[in-house]
Amino acid sequence: MFLKVGKRLGHILPVLLGISIVSFGLIQLTPGDPARMILGNKASVEAVEAVRERMGLNEPVLQQYGNYMLNLVQGDLGESLRYQQPVSELIMQFLPVTGFLALYVIVLTVPLTILLGILAARNRGRWIDQLIRMTSVLGMTMPVFWLAMLMLRIFSVELGWFPVSGFGTGFVGHLHHLFLPAVSVSIYLIPVLVRNLRAALLEEMNADYVVASRSKGLPEGYIFRRHILKNASLPTLNLFGVLITWLIGGTVIVELVYAIPGLGTLMFNAILGRDYSVIQGLTLFYAFSTVIITLVTDMLSALIDPRIEL
Amino acid sequence: MIARWPKSLRFGAGIVLLWLIAAVLAPWLTPADPYAIDLDNTLRPPGGDWLMGTDHVGRDVFTRVVFAARIDIWMGVMGVLAPLLIGVTIGLFAGYFGGLFDSVMMRIVDITLAFPFLILVLAIVAMLGPGITNFIIALALVAWVSYARLIRADVMVVKNAEYVQAARTLGFSSPLIIFKHVLPNTISPIIVYAMTDMVLVVLAGASLGFIGLGVQPPTAEWGAMIADGQAYITEAWWVSFFPGLAAVSFGIGLSLIGDGLARMLRIGDT
Amino acid sequence: MIFTRLLICCLLIFLTTVIPKSVAGEEDEADIIRIVSLYRTQTLDPIKSVFTGSIEAFGQLYTRLLRLDENDELIPGLALRWEISADATDYTFFLRKAKFSDGSPITADDVAFTLLRMRDDPEAAYSETVEDMQNAWAIDDHTLRVRFNSANIPFLQGVETAFLGIVSRADVERRGSVDAFSDIPVSSGPYQVVEWRRNDRLILEPNPHYWRAGYPLNDGAELIEVVDVNTRIAMLQAGEVDAVRYIQNSHFAELSEDPDVVLPVEPAMRVSVLLLNHDRPPFSDKRVREAAALALDMDRITKAMLRGRGRTANTLLPEQLEFYDPDFPGWEYNPDRARQLIEEAGATGADVTINITAPDSDWEMAALIVQSYWGAIGLNVIIQKMDQALYEQRLEDGDYDSSIEWWYNDSKEPDLAVRWALCGSCGNRAYYTNYQNDRVDELVEMGTAEMDPDRRREIYREIQALAFRDVAQIPLYYFPWPNAYSTGIEGLRLRPSTQWTLEEARRVP
């Protein structure tokens, strides 16, 4: 087991290296000039050149990459080209917001997903299953920005129940401010998750050992709790892992609509402003967390079910 | 045969078929030119000459909603087909042969998966410039990994199945085995996934439209129309509502097909 | 059973989230003015950006020698009075006693440093004002002398612009030109920085040493950055902010019905234009450019775009500028003549691109309208929407056919305006259009040095006429700032030169 974890950790390095190369390459190929984006269109070509020079953008590409990697190895993600602030500081400034939102979404989605998933699976084909399916299809197909804007109009502007924008102060303030954003994300996510969970549960329900238990005359509710739920925990766990990794990068649109100062907003603005070092730093951060979360999920799976290989 | 289809599949196929017909017959079904602006008749409410009203430059919303079906179906199909072909091919070969090719491909999969989807698409579109073609290219570069992973996992199982081993002992060539025996036995979940994926593709296109990097104006596309109309939501709700309705109905159709197929092919359902 | 527990859980979460608002009651009572804007604060160094967002922040942090009164006329700022030599090469400013936010005195030496820094720093974004400056030095602590190589009339207007906000020499030399502005700079204006949350907001508090006693009238301000216009407006309607910088035309109807919102018509020193690339066919042909202008029914476009909040532009200069020619006839709508010109030039069916920036539904609407008019005279128009960085790159590289733009001038002085927009040899190739008319360039230089106001008027009128007849660009319309304010505050407006009167703003008692 430890050996295998070590091997998986060993895989992380080439993946991160690959990601740094890909993101660096993408940036080099993208037209647009970070210096121009700070100075403005009236600025002279000379000023743009001077700023590029200071940013080190006039050096050969390979050298830039070399410098970047050299700093990275020392744990330095570099400085934002636009704000002259360390990228790690910027990430730390925006991470708590996105982290809070992600947790919030998990708290909202997981109980509901389990509830709806079980309901649908146990009542397969009946009206409640159909209802859950139809509403979830509806939730999945609504563009998230449209839904978010409608909710904002209704619950924030008309009814005044929730703030329009921002993160708030204090735990309760955060909960209050991020309620609508979390709900918007959940409405999109729950259908996907319920669908997966339902499928997983159904598969278990028709597994040989369940059929066997049933033929032994054990009550259906007992079988469900003792066997099916237990065995369905694996796919749920995996789903959970996918959910978290999705949440880290998937909240851009919602963050923009609700003006939440999170990582998605940071990344969006960095891409538009061609703030190379922030784009790169964030990409690596995203990648690293995805890889780690996937690894943790896989390890937990292996713990639950020893048949699973890491 | 259709009679044996599950209800949801029939219903979903019906909706999608209706949209397909609408897309093909768009010029004959609609009363106006989807691109003709009319500054004397902006933001007219539904009714009278305009079944679904007019938008901020006086274009007929109904006409545009119907014409948009062409773009959205094209976007959905191409946005799924391109990654599907790439992903399936790579997944098949990687899974069947294993070895170095497999390891390298799986590292590439890991790398791509580690990028948040929308952000990678956003970056690629920023690089290539907005437009449908570039959106599809971006999708092809990003979304193939899901297909590759899905099919590879199945191939690993199927390649050890008796009929494949039998084919191998009979001396059939690898490509023949892969396409004749392995592919048909692993493709079903891919098809089901592709249906859901198509919904996601159309949604991703809409999200890009919201950021302003979707289709180029004046192209009629549901996502872009919703995004444009959003600003008029209190003054003229119909500008964004009808394209929204169209997008949702199309999505429902696709989802139902996915559900029905899954049930028929007995994937994750029985 | 497990379901009931889960349900109770969900209910609890919902309650804890909804209740706080009613319990917590009103927020802080301090008189903080909040402005939400599309535009970003990119840097706090006044010489290093000409982007709108940054300029608006500079104005709050750095005082200038002169300032504007409520009618936007020049009045004494840090300088109590000034003298100009007869040949207009020497300027002497007599400064009042004032302090920086760190309590140190603002001396003539700091001002000289500010001016020289703008001239000499290679990273200075927009140093036209001091390009020809020979030297600036302190005669004593409160007397400053500025000398130009040749007569310089526009300078007085120039020192009012936000780029020449006065910075502390001691601080910049101590911390270095980058670090001095990277976090909390020493300010000389009405506010100082509490916190600059990059990518989010700039939080300001009153500068206790600000020389205008009693100002600011409020307890602080926040400049908040929000990308989506619908969100910005929702924030105003929900009472989270007091002003929205940049609403779109689409929101006028809705907001004008809101009793808690005011939509004043605030004149802006700006003009919207269609840029044409003179280096690339078909617009390298003057006949095609002229046809492109004649094809547009300007009044109709103005009406559709602005809904009565602005007027068609008749020259290429903003109407607020000095020596703007109000009597110039402008373009007439003549599609037949336009079609004929296109045919003569052999440009029928030619592909033309219009570049616009995303996401902006207003420019998209303008592009759609232009597309339809140009289509009617036989041009095949392709709209290209792209993100701003790509857009600026294409513009700078001359990789475009036409482009819908607006630009503003930082003061009433036409010198900066013509150098930026119409002069081919002044850098920036006449707003990246590659327009070149030697006579225009010559007149631009004459205008800078001409002391007689009547002669200056003639010069700038001639420039306007020449550039217009060459179809250097196509002027579209003059339009006010599209800002919306809460009725709860007074005294806040955006000057024509993009400066907030933030220090004079307060909550209505």
C-alpha cells in the first residue's frame, strides 16, 4: 500500500511538470500584452517596452521558463505582473472564499444527493423517481448564469433576503452572503450527482449477493441498509472526489455573477489581463489540488474495499 | 422496433427530432430574416407580427430561436464528436496494447484532467479568439480525456474476455480485433455519456457567451441570445426567455435519450 | 429516519442563513461612499497607467497643482497662484503649506520630482504633457519653476490631470519606484489607502493631513470592481453601493423607473468613433472611407444607441474640448452616393471586419447596426468580438479593418486630444489608424506653441476640418457618462475628465 502511494506520488511530479509546460506554452501562444493591459492604449510603445523589460518578458522563452522553474523549485510562485504582489499571497487571499463556497456547496449537495438518490433508487420507475429525474434534468439544463441572475433579481433585489455581492464578515455573514451562490452551484450539481448515485445503487441492488439475500427472505429494508448502502459508499466517495475537484475550478461563472472575490474571479481576471505569473501559479495550484484529492479518494477507496488497486 | 424503446427514449428522441426538423426547415418555418435588424421595432412584446417578440435591434426572436437550433445542434454534435473520436481511438489503443503508449497517454490524461475544464477552454478560446470553430477545437483538446478514460477501463476488461482471446489465437490482426470485437463491446457507455456530454457542451457554449467569448454576432445561438437578453430582463423578458426555453427543451430531449439508452443498453440501470 | 435527519439538517442550514439579516439589522453607520465599477485599479502609481479605473483611483490619492471647480474650470489647487512668462516657456507656481498623509510637508521639490519623474521614467505611460520640459526645480520650499524648451500653452491644463498627482520624493526614493506604490502609497490627495484588495476593491479613508480643511465630507470610500453589469445594477438596487460606474443602454429604461435611483446626464469629454485602418484595403481608399461614413444614418444610430441621452458627433473631437467647432456640418446620410463611391472604388462585396471588445452589449449593438448599413451599400461585414487584450494587440499591430471605440481626453485642452487621435507622427500612429496628413501634424505643433487664443482656435478648427474631410475616422456620437446613483447620496458626480468628486460626496441627512 505505502509503496503504491509512493508510486502514485512519484507520478505527480511528471504531471506537474507537464502542466507547467502546457500552461507556459499556452501563455506564450496567446496574443495580448500584459504591459499594454496595465499601461493602456494611449501609452507609448517605449513605455510598453520598458515595462516588458522589467517584467522579464523580453528574454528568450526558454530562459523565462527556466527562471520560472528555478523559482518554483524553491517554492516561489513568482509575483503578479500586474499587481507586483506574490502570487502565493494572491492565492491565499482568494482561496478562503472559494474554499468556503466549496464546503458550503458540499454541505448543501451531499445530504440532498444521498436523500434523492436513495429515494429514486428505491422507488425506481415510480412517480417519485420520475419526478426527481425530470426536475434534475431541468436543473442541469438551465444555464447557470441565467439561473443565478434570476435568483439574484428575485431574492436579493425584490425580496431583499440575501445580499447581491461579496463574501460578508464572520461565519454567519459568509453563510448569508454565499447562500445564493451555493444554491446556484448545487442546482447544477445535484442532478449530475443524483443520477450517478442512483445508477450505482441500482447496480448494487441487482448484485448477486443482494439477490441471494432476497431469496433468503430477508426484509428489503434490512438488505438496503446492511448491504446496498454500505457498498454504495464507494461510488459515493468517488463522486465526492470528483465534486471537490470540480468545485475548485468550476465556480468561475457563479463567482462572476455574484461578485464573489474567489479564485475563479482571480483566474478570470488574470486571463483577461494576461497576468502570466498568476495564470501559471493558479494552474499549478489547481492541478496540485486535483491530483492530491484524487489520490486521497483512491486511497480511501482502497481502504474501504481492498480489491481496489491504487 | 421503436415500440420496444423505453418511454423516455421515445420522448427524448421526439424532442430532438423536432429540433432537427426545425433546424433543417428553418428558412421555411420562420417569417423573417434572422439577421435583419429593424430599429423601428425594437423590444416589441410577443404577439401580432412577432410570435416571440423582437430583440434590442428589432430582430424577430422566434426566427432567431429556430435558426439557433442549427448552430446549437452543430455545436453539440461537433463538440461531442471531435473529442469522442479522439478519446475513443486513444483509449482503445492505450487500453488494448498497454505499455509505454498507455503510460504516456494516461499521464497526458492526468495533465488535462488537472486543469479545470471551463478555465482551460476559456484560456484556449482567449488564445484562438472566440467563435464556434475555436470553441470546438478547445473542446476537442480538453474533453477527449473523459472518453479515453471511460473506454480504456472497459477495454482492459474486454481484452481478456474469451472471445477476444479466441480471436487472438486464431491469428487475427490487432486492428481487426480492436474494431471488430473490442469496440462494439465497449462503445455503449460512451454513447450514453455522449448524450449527457452534449448537454454540457451546449451549456459550456452558453457560459462562454455570458463572458462574451461565445459565438460571434450576429450568429443566432441560444446561449448567446440568453446572455444578450439578460440585460433586458425586466424591460423585455421575452428576449432571453424563449432562447432559454429552447435550450432547456433541447437539453431535456438529450438527457431523456441518454436515460433511455442507458436503460435499453443496461448500463448503470436495469 | 435517516431522511428526517437529513431534512432537519437542510432546514437548519436554511434558517441560519436567512435569519441573520433580520437579526443583524443595519450595517455600520459610518458614512462610507461605495462605487462599483467595471474598471479596475491596475496600479497606484499615477504615471503608470492611463486606464480609466486606475485614473479614477489616482485622483483620490494625489492632489495636483491646480484643480477644477464645480463648473470644471481651473482654480488653485496646491498652487495658490502662478505666473507664466511672456514667451510661455517659464511657469512659476507658488504653493500653499500642505502635508502628505505621513505628515511630512509637501514642498516644491516634491512637485519638481513628480514632474521630472514623469518625463524621465521609461515606464511613464503618458508623458506628452512634460515631453518638452527642460527642467523643473524648487526655488524655495514653496516656489516651483518649470521651464520648457519652447512655448507651451497646454501645460496649465496638463498639471490638473491625474497623472501629475503629486508624490512624495522621500518616500519614492526610500522604497523605490515599484514598492512605493505596490501596497499603501504616501498620498497627497483627499484619501489614503486602507487596503488595496487587488482584483476586488480599493478601500480608502480620509487623509487626515489633506490640505482642503473639512474634506472629504464622508468617512471613507470603496472603489469596487465587478465585471458583470447586471450584478452592478443589482448591487445598486439592493442598496449595497451608492453609485454604479458604467451601466449599459439596455438598463436606462428599467433604472429610470426606479424611485431610488437617479440617472443624471453627466457630460463626458469623449466621443465614440469608428476607427478605420488606412493601411489596409478597402479603407486605404478614401472613397471607401467616405462611402462608409455616408452610408450611416447617424441620427438614427444615435437615437437607437443612446435613447436620447447624447447627440450625433459632428467632428472628430469631443464637444467639451476648447476650440471644438459646433458649427461643423458633420456627415449627411446618403446611401446612394455611398453605393456609387463603393462601385467606383471597385470595393463592392469586399470583406470588412469590425472589431469590438467583449463582453459589451452596447458595442455589439453598435456593430450590428453598422453592419446592416454597410451591408446595404455592398460591403460584406464580419463582426469580430474579442477580449480586450487581444483587441488592443490587433489594434496596435494594425491587424484590423475597422473598430468601434470611444476615447476621452483628460482635460479641455485639445493639444493632447489631437496628438493622440489625429497626429500621424506623434506616436500611436493617429490612434493606430495609420492616418497621415503632414499638414495636420504641422498644425498640431503650431497649436502647442500658439499663444493667441484666436489663432489657436483657427488652428484647431482647421485640424478638425482636415481630418474630417480625409475621413481619418468616422465620428459616431457624443455621450454622457452612463452612471447611476442612489438618491441616498449627494455631491458625487464624475467630471467630464473621468474624475470623481468623491471628497464632496456625503449621505443625504
